[in-house]
Amino acid sequence: MKLYEVSNCLRDLLCNLNDEGGELTDAEIELIDSLQEERGRKIDGICAIITEWRAHIAVRKAEVDRLRAGIATLERNEKRLKEYLQANLEKTGEREYQSPLWKIWVQKNPVSLQPVDEDASKLPAEYQRISIEADREKAREYFKANGQPPAGFTANQSTSLRIR
């Protein structure tokens, strides 16, 4: 039997017993005990699988972190070599170089404009962007104080399974 089948069978059996309101026979007690044991084995098995998957996830995340670190190292090395090559070209006044394998050149990048002051409110209005966001923390405080969400919000609460 699958876990859901065991749970359904156990639920149906207990509902029938409650409807009848009578005493449990030895056979019914034995059936309930066996269903609960079966259900316990199924739950333990599922928890074992979840724990094993968590371990696999942790290993793969560590591998991703290791690969990202390797990528970052290669990117820094590439940048340093390009800067070295560019500096040596510019040192001799050259803007380009060509060989049978490569053609390289130094090219100007597009202009990048940065505000002088980090406080964007000091910039002229035509160069400002206004961003409006919902203040969820303030809405949460209102909900805690009043027991219902403020206008424009809905309250959703989910559940999740915890395994230790």
C-alpha cells in the first residue's frame, strides 16, 4: 500500500468507529495498530529520502560554489591579461595589431555618466526616477495590531513541513 492509501484506510476506519460509537474489538485494534505501523514505516522512508536529497543538494551547491570561484578566477585573469596587452599597445602608441591569428584594437567605450552626488533628490527633476513600492513590513505591523490586513492587502498564510 502507498502512504495515501494507508492514511485513507486508517481515516475511514476511525470515522466508522466514531459513527458506531461502540467498543473496539481485538481485530479492529490489531488492524489499527498494523495500519499505524505501516504508515510509520512509510513516513520514515519518505523522511529518509528527503534527508538524502538534502545531502545531494548540499553537495551540488558546494560544487556550484567551487565552479563559480573557478570562473571568477579565470575572469580576473582574463581581465588582467587584456589590461596588460592594452597598456603595452598604448605605451607604444599603437591602437591596433594584426597577425595571421588575431586582430586586436583599442576602441573607445560609450560615455558613462555618474551623478556627482549620490543623493538623487539634488538632481534636476527631469533626471530623477520615482519608484513606489508597497511597505510590507508596515502592513504586517498593522495586521498584527488589528487582526486584519490593511486596505489593498490580502493575508495569506501557508504551511510547510519541518523535518529534524
